[in-house]
Amino acid sequence: MRTYGRLIQMPDEASLVEAVRHLRGLGYSRMETFAPWSVEALAPRRAGRGIAPSMLAAGLLGGIGTMALQYLSAHAYPIDAGGRPLASWPAFVPAALEVTILFAVIAGVVAFFAGSRPALYRPEFNVEWFEEASRDGFLLLIHADDPYWNEHRSAHDAQRLHPLRHAEVPA
Amino acid sequence: MSAAAVTDEIAGITLRRHGGRGWWILFAVSLALTVMLAVGIVVLLVRGVGIWGIDMPVAWSFAITNYVWWIGIGMAGTFISAALHLTRQAWRSALSRHAEAMTLCALAVSGLFPVLHLGRPWFAYWIMPYPDKMGLWPQWRSALTWDFFAIGTYVVVSVLYFYVGQLPDLAAVRDRATTRGRQVFYALLALGWRGEAADWRRHATLTRLLAALAVPLVFSVHSMVALDFSEGLLPGWHSTIFPPFFVAGALFSGIAMVILLSLSMRRAYGLDHYITDVHLDKLARLMLAAGCVVTYGYAAEVFTAYYGGDPFETAVIAHRLHGAYAWTFWSTVALNSVAIQALWWPAARRNRLVLVLVSSGVLAGMWLERFMLIVTSLYRDYLPSSWGMFYPTVWDIVFLLGSIGLFGTLFLLFVRWLPVLAIAELRRTEASR
């Protein structure tokens, strides 16, 4: 049976942070942590960085694009309503503003999912107590493709963290 | 209360097999009203908008009143969720989820009316810009086109904000589901959320940015609704105070609905320890503040009309105060301005009966206010030759009651299928106590 990694449950937030620090010190580099809420100390600093720029870019594209579309159609297909100017920009602002927000929000959500790579199935779901992560559990997964991974040594390292429990995750 | 207990309790409400007798009774009533609305829509499509009481000069009435009323009710959800999120008000956690759900349900109802009111609703897509061989483009200067962009954006953004916000909660329900069907259903919705540290940070970044965009969006949408009126030259509509006045009115009625829904959910599911008297107190204060701004709006309208001295403006205000529909103005003032004064007293803000009565009064009052604004400007305009009355038909009533039924049906389905409170946020709040 192939192994995906080893899942470890720590008693609380502080011990999870400490465990990650300890394992990194030993040489592990392919780890993931799961918690019922955001643990600031564990999140990689670059996570979420792409979201704001993509929202800004898409928002500008939406706003400028809608303004351009309105100018284009007002001139290409003129509607003379009471002699008012064809390209009446104050009247073009409402639609442009809404599309700016629309594009920015859609881009943000797309960037979020692109970063978090949604998948309906993950091997760690096979460990029965993985569901503790959405309750009050603080979990740590060492991936088997970690360069420092060794089945026996990793089990031993996990045991030395004094976890609540740990188990092998089958691939 | 521990983080685990919060998760188990709220996920448990979602996963409970039966909604309870009260849920079924309410659902049956709402569904019956929704069926009535569906019949109304079919009749409208076959016979046209003539089935309503509208005619010249009162060409706008119940449908536009319902539209403005429902979209206003929807505002408070996004406001409570987004604006209070940005200002780091932790107490919003107990209210944000059902307030957002209320927004979505209200929007779904609201969006129907401008389309149905078009006269030929099957051509509604003509207000979208799309390349067609007839060379047809929307009239960009038309408030109807602005409405399309405003409502369309508001719907999409509200759905995304609602959905993204509850990804961790859907995962919590998925993890607790026992039947295969439910596991698959919630797994599909949760999209593999695991509570991974990087995901939490991405999630926090996204929700903060979405909230930052949602706040100006709700203000712009309600200002847009107001511009539908103030862009017109009719006395009583052509007013610069309309956008902020409409925003305040929307917040006012929306908070009233949030109070009613919070009280109902608290009672139905025993959520007193989440939705506490403190929450109701804060909501009541917000409602009072919004109500005071709305009252200022009423006073400013009367004042500017007389101060400006425009004879048509003063005539319209005089008709509002003493004309055929004066009862709508005075009921509005009684419900929206006078009744809410009770909320200055802390005891009243914590009394459930008072809150139910005042909030229901505000909802009715805001509907009457929208009706009054629309009809009293239309039934007496510049030319006495074009004066006329509006009398609602049975179909007007069918659409009003049906819209309430549709809202109820959608909200009851939300209560039954999705987590009713923001589990992840409450978990955090409880654990950090």
C-alpha cells in the first residue's frame, strides 16, 4: 500500500505552531496544517497575495471597458433623445461603476479558487478523525513526497511531538 | 461554550432530518402564496400589465413599489455583513449569515418586478448590451439600463459573497453528515475546504476585499434605485436628497426584517445564546438611527418644496399631505417616524413584543412610503388634464402577497439546507473568550 503522508493531531493552536517549527528544524519541508480557524503564524506569507492585484486589474478592465463600450455604441448607433449629447459621460458612470465592482469581485473569487485548488477528494479525508479540523482539532500533515520523509523515522518524529493521535494516510 | 459545541450545534440544526411542525406550516403557507404568484405571472404574460390597476397617469404602482421595497429589505444583509466586517464588529457573527441569506431571497423577489413591469417581459434581454444583427444597443442614459447593471451586479456579488463566506461552514456540515447523499451534497458545495492555513489566509483576504467592494456596491445600488425617480422631472421625484434618503430607507426596512428573522430563528431553534438581547439592542439602535435619517428626509422634502417655492412642487406636497392618498403619508409618518421613538428606551429595545410590533410597523410603513412617493407624484402632475386616480386590482394584491410568499419559501429553504449561523466565525469568537 502506498503512503500519502502522516497525519498528526496536536492538542491546541500553540502546540501545533511549535510542532511545525520543530519538524522544520528537523528538515521537513512538505507539510500542511489544518485548523478550525485561521492560525496566523502558520500561513505562508505569500498566500492570498495574488487576489488584490487581479481584482484591481479586472475592475479597471470592467470600468474602462464599459465606458468605452458606451461611447462606442453611442456614436456608432446614435439615439437622439431631445437633442442631448450622444456621449453623455455622467449618464455612463452608473453602468461603468457597477461593472467595475462586478469584474473585480469575479476576479477575486477566481483568484481565490485558483490559489486554493478545490478538489472534492483528498487522501487525508480517509483518516476518520480528519473531520476534527472543522470542529476544534489542530492537525498537521507531513507529505510522503517530502525529501526528508522516511516512513519509520517520520512515525517516530510524530510520536515525539506528544500528539493527541497520529496515523498514516494511505494514498 | 466550546468551539466544538458551536460546530456541533449549528451543523446539527442543518442536518436534522425534520424541520419541525412550525417549519412545515410556514413552508406550506409560503408555497401556496408562491403558487399564487406563479399563476399571477402566467396571467400577466398572457394578458399583459393591464391586469394591474395601472393606467395613465399612474403608470407605476404596486410592481415598482414592491421592487423598491424588496431591494431595500435586501440592503441590510450586505450592510450588516460587510460594513460591520470592515469595522471589525465581532457581534455581527451571529447575524451575518441569515442577514446575507435574507438579502439573496429579497433580491430574487425584487428582480422579478422590473422585468414583469416591462410590458413585454420576454424582451427583457434587450436592455443588455450584446452584439446582435439588428444593431440594437441599450439606451445608456436610461435608468432602466442602470437598473439592469445595478441589480445584475448586486445579485452576482451577493451570491458570491454569501457562498465564499460559508465555505468553511459547508465543510463543517459535510464532515458531520452521516448519510451518503448529504455527504456528497455538502462536499460538492464545500469544494474540498480543509481549513488549511494558507486557505484561511486567502479566505480572509478575499472576504475582506469583497466586503470592501460590497459596501459601496449596496450604496450605489440603492442610489441607482433612487435615480430611477430623481432622473425624472416629475415634481416630488426630481430631488437631490433621493439617493441618501433611499439608502437610509433601505437600511431601515432591511434591519426591521433582520430583527423579525432573528427573533423567529432564535425562537424556532433555541439560539438565544448566539442571538442575544445585546444583538437585538444593537439592531434596534441601528434601526432607530436609520429611521431618524428617513424622518429627516420627509421633513426635508416638505421644507425644500415650500422653501424653493416652485408651485408644482408645493402642489404635490400639499396633495401628499391632504390629497386622496394622504392616509398613506400619515400612516408612513406614524409607522416610520413616530412608532420608532419607543426605541430610545433600552427596555423597549430588549422587549421582544415591542421589537416585533415596531419592526412589522416599519416594514409596512416603508412599503406605504414607497407607494406614496410613486403614486402621489404621478396622480397629480403638471397638467390637470392628465390627473387621475389609481385603484389596485386583485392582481396587484396577488403579486404583493405572492412576493412575500416567494421570499418566505426561499428563506425557509435556506434555513433547512444551509448553516443558519456563521459557524466558523462563532467558533473563533467562542474560543477566544
